[in-house]
Amino acid sequence: MFLGENLLAWLVLALGGALFVGNLLAVVKPPETARTETDLPKAPVARSIAMALVGLVAAVWAIASLLQ
């Protein structure tokens, strides 16, 4: 295969991990100041936690697929 046999699993791991870490950091450490007046002062907690859980499930699934 062009970029490896497990390319899809590696991509899902990367995207899931980024989704998990990014949303978790948005809740834990929000930006100090808003860039524009339309930006929210902090991330919506429920949505960020839900998306972080989706990313965690995707990353764990990808790790399980790679370890088979």
C-alpha cells in the first residue's frame, strides 16, 4: 500500500488524539483574551467535554486496531 497498511488507523489516532487534547485544553485553560468581539470568553463546557469523549473513543479504537 502507498503509505502503509495501517494508514487509516494512524490517521484516526492522530485526529482522535487532537480532538481529545484540543477540547480538553479549551475547557481547562481558556484563552486569556478574546481575539474579536464575537469570540466566546470560554468554551462551552458540555459540548467540549462531549467532543473530547468522541476523540478519546476514536483514539482508543485506533490504538486497539493497531495492536491487533
